Amino acid sequence: MADLSAIAQYDPPHFKQIFGAIVKGLCAELGGFESKVCVQEGMKEEETARNAFINADPMQMCQGIQFC
């Protein structure tokens, strides 16, 4: 998680690529028109996600996803 926090803080274009790949993968499950709308809406949250990673406590994040 610390890696993603560092990427979010110091390399926003790379974070956007990572976030985009995750959103596209999740939205691909919908298929067709819904998938396109899902990606468009999901990418609107990239800045919110980036700020969350920048301000997050790595220990709380790993405990939240139960992967420490």
C-alpha cells in the first residue's frame, strides 16, 4: 500500500494509469453500453482516490483489506 501512496503522491500520471486499469477491469464485467458508462463514471473518481491514497495511513489500509 505504501507503494501506491507514493505513486499517488509523486507520479499522478502513473496512478491514473493504474486506477484506469482497475476501473476498466471492474467495468468490463458489465459489457456493452453499461461498461462504457461505468468507465466514464469511475474515472471521474480518480482524483478522489488519489487524494485518499496520499492521505491514508498504510497500517489502517492493510488492516482494512486484511492484508498485512
